[in-house]
Amino acid sequence: MAVGSQGRLPPYHTKHSLKKRPPGGKGRYFGCLRGGQKGADMEYSDTVKLLRECDAGTKMAVLSIDEVLEKVGDSQMKELLQESRNHHEKLGDEIHSMLNSHGTAQKEPTAIARGMSWMKVNMKMGMDNSDAMVADLITGGCNMGVKSLNKYLNQYKVADDKSKKMCTELISIEEKLCKDLKQYL
């Protein structure tokens, strides 16, 4: 590697970067993208990560709906929640299939997320056991899910189109449920 005319290294190198290149590194930027991954590896990695987050999201949604479903008094609201639960479960099955085709395990919601959700539901429902409270809890969860999924969609930009489509479909389900529950708030 040539040293600049004034005896300094070019600005994109440090003294240490000349000693060790990443494996397979070539040229000025060593052919690396993010974290030393190359194009195809990065797409696979982002695809799997996005699918795993969507998987955890569908499972969290099903758990949350299951937790409040028996507390709902209004039959139309109960039917709406059951329909959304089934839609989440169906999408979750498709995501599981995609993860299996990538040879990757499913992702469970974290114990902390499940525990916090359980505590919040039981504490709030203990004080106010109304359909309005159920609607409030579920719309809050939907909003959190939409925010997280959009973050992951932006974070894993190189994921394949099919996994991005799954993620946007999950976002649409969450947004629809939130909109449909507004009448019960």
C-alpha cells in the first residue's frame, strides 16, 4: 500500500488497517459492506433476522389476544379479536415455513416482553374490567408492534422481497386491528 506524498496514510486507512484485512478483503474498501458481510450473505442474514422478528411479533399478538379474549363482553368485539388472532396465526405459520426453508429456528417473544404484557393486562383489567380497557390494551400493543416492525423493516433493508412483504402484511394487520378497535375505546 502506497503512503501519501507527505509520508501520511490515505484518509480511509489507519496504521492498523494495513496490517490486517478482513477475510477476502480487496481494494480500497476491502469489498466489505456492513459488518464484513458481502451482498448475498447480508441478504440472507437480513432476511432471517426480519423473519425472526416478524415471527416473535405474531406470537406476541396471539398471546396478547388470548389473554384478553375471555374478558370481552361485546360479541362483535370478541369476533373481531378472534378473526385478528386467526389472521396472525396464519401469517405466523407462513413465516415459520419461510424460516424452516432457510434452516433457521423460530423466535419466541422474550420472557421479559411476555411477563410485562401479562402484568400490564392483569393489573389494568383488575382495576377496569371493561371492553374499553381491552381495546386500549390491544391498540397499545398494536402501536408498539407497528413501530417495532417498521424499525426492523428499515434496519434490515437488504432482506429479500418476500420477507419484506410478510412484514408489511403484518404491519397492515396490526394497523387494521387498531383502527377497528377505536370504536370501543
